[in-house]
Amino acid sequence: MRDADDFDDFVRARWTATARLAYALTLDHQQAEDLAQEAFTKLWFHWRKLSGGSPEAYLRKIVTTTFLSGRRRRWIGERPTEIPPDTAVGPATAQVEERLALRQAMARLSPRQRAAVYLRYAEDLSERTVAELLGCSISAVKSHTRRGLEALRTDTTFTTPDELAELAGRGIA
């Protein structure tokens, strides 16, 4: 049986990784924080019942299912502008631009494709684990991952025209 002190320690230890997962799914810092907080709140209600199991896996499942179910609800609220008011200038600009391009490309993927690609490659989870988190079959995870990677490879904001031509020449794109 687990107690409240164990939960506090667990939250402190897993907050960063959980917020990172939530950000990868939502692509928005505020929504990611809200998602992480909601996931920890849901975990709290089941904390005492978790004995011998893996709370990390259960937490990932909560984050993923909460994100996917939240996408079904219609939300009318703030909308960010397309172009930020200030542009970064300096040696890190290329790296920032690359991250923004990747973020934009990931945003164009379906929520399931985004979750599958992120969980498989950034979190380095097995296809079976991702299938359990997404509540689908392993073949569906493979399909979501393949389609997501294919979309990222051919996305023009993430891939330059020269890179696209090279990929097409190798039969990848």
C-alpha cells in the first residue's frame, strides 16, 4: 500500500518527464501543464490501489488517454497568432527554426500519429507498450507510426525541396 508521502516523492521525480510527454502531445506549454496536472490528479485517486504495479506506466496511460479524449471535446478559447511578434536572432536561430519546423510538422499529424511517433521514438517505448497506451492493436501502432513518419519526411516546412528530391531519389519519399 502506498501513502501520500510516496505520492509526493513520485510527483517530484516524474513531473519533468510527464510534462515533456504532455508537451509532445499537445504542442502547447500551458495545455501540457494542465494535462500533466490533470494526469497526476487522476493518479492520486488510484494511488493507494497501485501495489506492485508500475505507476510510471499507469501515469503515461492516463496522460495519453486524457489527451486523446480531450481532443474530442470542442474547446473555444484563446487562439495563438500565426507569427510570433519577435524573431530570435543569433547563433541558435537555426536550431530554433528547426525545432519550430518540427513542431509545426508534428502539429499537422493526427493526434494518434503524433502520440505513436513520440512514444515510439522520443520515449523509446515498444510497439506493444504504445498499443496499450493508445488502446489499439500493435498493427495500428505500426500503421500510425509509419504514416506519421511518412508525413514528417514529406512535410515541406520540415524538409527542404533539395532533401525531398534526395529522399524521392532513394525511394523514401
